[in-house]
Amino acid sequence: MHHTELLADLRQRGHRLTPQREMILNVICEGNGHLTADEIIARIRKQYPYINKSAVYRTLELLARLCLVNPTDFGDGKVTYEIHRHPHHHHLVCRQCRKMIEVDGAVFAPLEKLLRDEYAFAADLDHFAIFGLCRKCQPASSPAPTLRKRRA
């Protein structure tokens, strides 16, 4: 998605289109992946050194609240931001080698349905990271993962 489409979406929702918001969206769109707020600020400051750090954080908060960007913590204590894409996706992150595997959001549709049906809970399963061990980092003696049947 191009940043001009996101700007139009912001305007349509009644938000002002400031130059800072446009720069932030442009950097995230061109980033092709997950960027921290500090990385976004550094990229903007190459062309506009006077960007206000708090304005960047406020804008990222707004964009996340409007579901235009996905904030994700990959376990290193830094929140990263990525443009919200359809269909949405999730990440499997290896605790040992830090390898990331993208997973289609449809994988979690049964869980979402289960939570809604059995617990009357509408889960936000738009974009998240699940931590574990990739195939390469799993101990050789570790049994293959199995699915447990639900008890009736």
C-alpha cells in the first residue's frame, strides 16, 4: 500500500494531514518491514532534521489505534511498526537464532472462533509474534510436536 492511500484514509477518518504524518507514513511504507520509532526518526532526520520525536511517537500511536500500522514486540524490548497488510500475518520467532517465519493469519481462525464461541471473547489476532524454537534449534532428543485432542 502506498503512503498516499493511507493519507487519504486518515483524512477520510477526520484526521489532519500534517507534513510529519506524511513523512512517517512514507518511511514506514518504504521500509518494507518492521521499523522501530528510532529507525523511523533517523530516516526522517536525513531529510528533515527538525522532526519532533514526541510527534513521531504520537503519530505511531494514532496509526496503530486506527489499524493502519501494526506494532509488534519481537522480544527485544523494542516495538516495531509495519504497515497493516491484508491478509494479515503473524510471526514465529526463534528464541535461540532469532529466525522469523511469517505465518498467514488464517492459521489462527480456528482459535479466534473457539475464543468467540466458548468464551464470548473477541480476540485481536491481527498481528503478533509467537516465540519458540525453530526446527534447526530444537534439541535432537525433543519429540516431534503433536496436536492434542480436546476433551469433550
